[in-house]
Amino acid sequence: MRLIFAVVLGLMAPVGALACAKPNGASGLEAAMVTWINDQRTAHGLNRLRPSDKLTAAAQGHACDMATRNYFGHQRAGGPPLGARVKAEGYRVRRVAENIAKVGSPDVARAASVWRNSPAHWQNILSPGLTEIGVATAAGGASTFWVMNIGTQR
């Protein structure tokens, strides 16, 4: 039944969309990452970020793209940049930033460590003036791809 359901979903996906596998317990992992990010922000005197379905959808699309096309980057060759990806989901961008991580297992602590130890990614997490967040994961080969989009709308 699961295979038939996946095939039907694939037929309903937009042209160019790729099938995507999520790690076991993905929704709990993603929620835990949002909690970790918000805990870091409040520890530094910043506001907590509200979940955004639009930012989450853009994050999921990018995580799936990386996992299924086997690349790691903020933009694949010829692919849309961050701003275009979030706008395509209906997000009225005033400001947006993205963190990505590729780790060997679906582990929040490992992905968080990647972002904590990267000055640019850490700066995104602690960026003032942002109000919303979307976090998504995708499984590809022996890796878990993480994408965090944070932003503020007009």
C-alpha cells in the first residue's frame, strides 16, 4: 500500500519535483531543532521564532532537492536561489536567511553542532529582527540533509 501511495503522490507532484525520503521521526527531529534554535536565541536576548508553513515548505523542497540530486549547497547549478524558493511558496520576503547541514545520521545535536561551529550559520541563528522559521530534513544515501529558513515578511 505504501508503494502505491508514493507512486500516486509522485504523479500529483509538479513537473520537476522529486520523490523525497524523510528520516524516521522527522517531524519530531525538526521540532527539536526549532526548539534548540529558539533556546539559543532567547539565551542571547532575542525573540523566539514562530513556525512558518511557507518557510518550512521551501526548506523541505531544498532538502529534498539536495538529497535526491546528490549535492550539497545553498543552490544547485541552474537551480533557484533562496529568495525565489521562498517566494514560490508565497512568502512575502522582507528578509530571509538559510542554514544547511549534511550529517551522517538524523541527529539534531550533530546538525546543531555544524551550525554552532560555523560563524556564518551561527550569525543567521542569532540574527535580530527575524520573526519566523521553517526547518526540514531529507534522507539521501547515508546522509541526512537539514535546511533552516528564517525570515521576516513585508
